[in-house]
Amino acid sequence: MHVIKSLQASSTLKNLSRYSIIYAMALGICMGISASTASTTNVSDSKNLSHWQQVQETGKNQDVYFYAWGGDPQINAYLQWAAEQVDDQYNINLVHVKLSDTSEAVSRVLAEKSANNNDEGSVDLIWINGANFATMSENSLLLKQWANKLPNFSLTNPENNPTVNFDFGVPTNGMEAPWGQASLTFYYDRLSTDNPPTTLNELVNWTAQNPGRFSYPKPPDFLGMSFLKYALVMLHEQHDAQTGENTKAQLNLPATEQNTDLVLDPLWTFLDDLHPTLWRKGEQFVQTGAQMRRLVDDTELSLAFTFSAPEVPAAVQRYDLPESIRSYAMSDGSLSNTHFVAIPYNASHPKAAQLVANFLMSPEAQAKKQTPSIWGDKTVLVQSTLDPEQQALFKNKQPHPSALPFDSIKRTVSEPHPSWVDAIMQGWQTRYGVSP
């Protein structure tokens, strides 16, 4: 019986083994079907995820190296606040790489491209506009068609707002996300003068009556170039109004050998008359806006200007300018531009950089940036695109007495084509280049 039982056990075992094999095969088939279904579901889910959801999923928990000008303490403090926000929201470590000039970042990306570093670049995000954008665009150094897909981009009303789609007349093609707007702002010491000039013509008369009390930084300083571009635009507007011609239109086109003299000769004539009435008779020039500001504080100058309006009240509050300083905008037009952030084509963390760029365009971030005591940089958002709660974020508190009054800029004028920067700088150096 024992043998039979053993045989029965053996037979049972065989049967069980047979059933087990069948069960295992069936189970395997089911698991395979399940895995295949799960795989298909995952692929389907991935496809169903919106573009922005995918950016959020892949962009969090990363570093973002933001190359941006670091010359203003207020702006630096704002970027530190922004870093804290994106850390809280996305666990992104935003590192502000401080630049003295944006061209430093452009040169770095160019060098990386020359070294065939096409996907592990050191620059993730860059604060940029104008000539630097044109250079990077021409050399295919920027990521394309991303900025116009950011959720907050719609709040700039891009269909009816060309300033967010063009940078100094050059189409952005989704390579830049608008960040803010800036305008040339003048300031004066009301103890030295109570009637500051409000047009280019008035400035000429004012300097003649107040010799040595005004100057501008020598090119290639950005602020000095801004003053020269403002003068150039105003001179051509005056000329066209008197003659019925349209020479100003040339400023929107690239500078060439054929049009350079036509466009720039009025500027040289203007400066020939202006320079003898300037600080040190135009024989010497300051190098930067900071040096010009110090001359105002030392009472050597009574009138100066900046492209960063909040710089003025900030300087007064830290006693770098007297309390008698007041800011204003030229009534014939304020040279204005939109500044952007861009992502190099070889950025190491492009998705994380997009998250940062979208946050910088958010109503919360834009409202804080526009606050005079924080930065005072004008928002790129169009109020009609915001809901009442978002609009409430932009309500202004009482500004500092030296700050640019709200809505004081009545007319803005656009920057010329980026190529005119080099044309102006070369012409200026040839005619007026002197030792500082």
C-alpha cells in the first residue's frame, strides 16, 4: 500500500505539476497582458498629459543657473526672493550668476558651441534683450518656440501686444519670455534747478544756461548709449516733421554703409553743439551711471538719468543722493524697451528654466517686481487679462517722494534696430573718443 500510496502521491504530484504548469502559463499570460496594458496605459497617460504638465514633472528638483546683471542691490534682492519661491513650489535651486555685462554670458555659450558642448551648457537662463539677443539668435544659440507655450504668456495679450513678440524690432519666435519694461528716466536736484528740461530741445537750452551741470556716460556704456539713441530718435522725428520725409524709418532697419551717414550725421551735429556745454566741456566723460550719480551727490551735476527708475529712491534712502532729488520722464518721449529671459540651446536644465521663466511672469512675481520699494520695473502683463484678485496685487502704495510718479511716462519710443548700437559706438569713438 505504501508503494501504491507513493505511486498515487507521485501521480497526484504529476497532476499537480501539470496543473501548476498550466496555471503558471495562464498566470504568466495574464500578467503579460496586464503588463502590456499597463505599459500602454502609461504611454497613453504620457500622451494625455498636457505639455505644461510634462514640463512640471520633468523640471522640478533641479538647479537653474540664471545669468543676469548683478549691478543693482534691489534687483539682486528681488531675485533672491524669486529663488525662494521656486524652491518652495518646485524644489528648484535658482542660482543667480551675477554679470557686469550680458555679453559675458553670450560669449560663454558661443565658446561652448565651439567646443561641441551641445547639451550640458553652464547657462540655463539668461536675462537678455537688444543686441545680445540678436547675436544669440543669429548664431542659433537659443532654444526656440518655448516661451509662447508658457501658461502665463497669455497674460501679456501677445496677439495685440507686439512688444512681447519683438525685441528691438527682431522677432522673438518663442525664444524669449518677456520679464519687464524699462524706460529712460531723468532726475534732478531741485535745490539746483526748479525747471528741468522735458524735451531734447529744452535740454540743449538748459545746458547752455547751466554749463557743466549735465553729462552722460561714454559709449559703450549701456546708459550712455541709451541717451544717444533717445537723442537720435528725437532728432529724426523733428526732421521728418519739418520736411515730410521718413528718415526715422531707417532706424528700424539694419545699419548699412549706404544709410549710416544719412541716419547718424544729425546726431554728430547735435553733439558738436552740446558737448561744449557739458561737464568738463565734453572733454571728459564718466564711465558709468553710478559715477554720474556720484557727481550729482557731490553737487557737480544737477541733472542725470537712469534706465532703472527705482535706483533713484533707493539711492536717496541709502544716502547716496540727497533728499532734494526728484525723478521725471521726458515729455517728447521716453526711450523704452521690454527685457526678456531666454534659454540657451544647450542648457543643462531647460525644463526647470521654463518653470522659473513662467513664475517670473506670474501676477504675483510681476506685482512684487513693480512695487517701487522692491524694484519698480513695469509689468509686462496686460491688466485686462487678469481677474480682479490678480489686478488687486498691482495697487500701488505711497511711493517715495524721489520716485518716478505713477503714469508719468506719457509717450514711449522704441529702440532702434540692434545694429545701430555698433554704428553709433564706432562713430562716437572716432569723433569724440577721449580718455576718462
